[in-house]
Amino acid sequence: MKDSEWQLLGVFQSEVRVEILKMLLKLEYRSLSEIAHTLEERGHKMTLSGVLKHMKELEKAGLVRSETGIFGETPDARKTIYFLEGRGRIEQVLKHLETDVIERLRAGMVFDETAKTARQAQGMSRPSMQDERATLESLLAKCSSEKVYQYLTEDEKKKLRLWKLMLSAL
């Protein structure tokens, strides 16, 4: 991917921006003040200028559009209305990020923790490994769960079988 495409994905890195998108999915037309107020209710204390910076990032990414002067003759950021640009597309992207992408990354995190524990256990003597056994068994069970296992690579699945054999030999 090009750097600009990775930067586009960076828009979703901010919890606040994702929260704003979800908010606009529920009620599409919102003023800056309404967005700031709703964010505050959800535990994000921000100034109007802070919210405005997030809105500009969402606009730059082509996810949000704004209309100024709807409530008055003079442009005023507080009177600007924001709405989604491509509602269906944004719904699909958020769903994909929250399910497929996040679940795959979580599976990798669980596997990594399991691998570290297994390598640590391999270097221990039998008596001291008994303490680590319960932790490793728990992690192996997480890795074997349907939620994680489906996202592991074939190499990772082979390592899981090896670690299970190692535990059964003890």
C-alpha cells in the first residue's frame, strides 16, 4: 500500500473519530456543539477546537462533509452541520474493522502471548514448569477456541499442536 493509503487507515486509529462516525450513523446531521456534547457524555472531554480538528481529519478522508451557514448568514463553525459522505460504505468499513481486522489482530496477540509462555516453559526444569503449566494450558485453550483458531496460520497451528504434546509429556 502507498503511504497515503496507510494514512487514510490512520483516520480510524482515533477512538474519538470512530465514535463520531458511529454517532453520525445514528443521527446523521449534527452540529459541532452537538458532537462535542455527545462525546463529553461518552467520556471524551474535548474543546470545540479539538472536535473541529477531528472533523477536519474525517473530511479530509472523504468520510464526512460539512455545510456552513445553514443556521445563519455568516459562517460560524458552531453553526456548521456535519453529515456522512457515503453512509453505506462507512457502515461496511466500520463493520469490517471491528470484526475481521480486530479479531485477526487479537488472535495474533493471544498466539504471541502463548508463544512467549511456551518458550519460557521449554527452558525451565520440570518442577518450576509446573507453575507455568496452568498459564500455558489456559493460553492454549484460548488459541484453540473457535474465535482465535480460525485466524491462525498453518504454521501457528502446528506450533500449538507441538506445545500441547510438550504439555502432555510432562
